[in-house]
Amino acid sequence: MRGARGDAGSAIVDFALVAGLVTLVFAAILQLTLAVHVRNTLVDCAAEGARYAALADRTPADGADRTRALIAMSLAPGFADDVAVSDRVLDGLSVVEVRVTAPLPVAGLLGPAGVLTVTGHALREAP
């Protein structure tokens, strides 16, 4: 009997210690999920903008505008501030490249800081 009463209150301490660790792991998973979601959305918007700019009757400026509009609809206009479109030659083929540089989202004060740069490519159509 005496040993059982000596453990009184230890469940509260155990809960506090475990709850802190579980909360930290949950916040880290949430941060990673948010960063991957933003990256995947930016990659998709850049690829769609490149495909749009690669059409025979479109210009690189049209692709940049399309990319900015898609990012503004999908995420927020602040992620579409730095969009660059260029015509390049890769392996002898004319392609359109859309490069998007956006801030890496941080949930709370902890997490990676910096910028995220993604590119999208599309084969240029002949007029």
C-alpha cells in the first residue's frame, strides 16, 4: 500500500512531459506539410505558366501573367512577386522556362527561413 501512495501525482508529471514532446512533433509535422504543399503548388503553377507561354500564339509575358494569376488563386498574391520567364535551348530543343522565387512559409517562430525557388519547363510550339 505504501508504494502505491508514493506514486500519487506522477501521472500529471508524465502527461506534462509527454504532451510537450507530442506538441513539438505535431508542430514540426505541420511545418513540413505546409512547406511541401506550397512547394508543390508553386511547381504546378510554374509548369502551367510555362505550358501557356509555350503556345504558338503566346509570349513569355503571357506565361508570367498566367503564373502570377494561378499563384494568387492557389496561395496568396505575395508568393507571386518574383516570376521570371525565359526562352532557353535544352539539348537542342527550344523550351520556355518559368522560375518562381517565393518566401518559404513559416508557421510560428520556429522553422526554416529563406526562399524557395522552383522552375517549370515546356517545349516551345512552332508557329
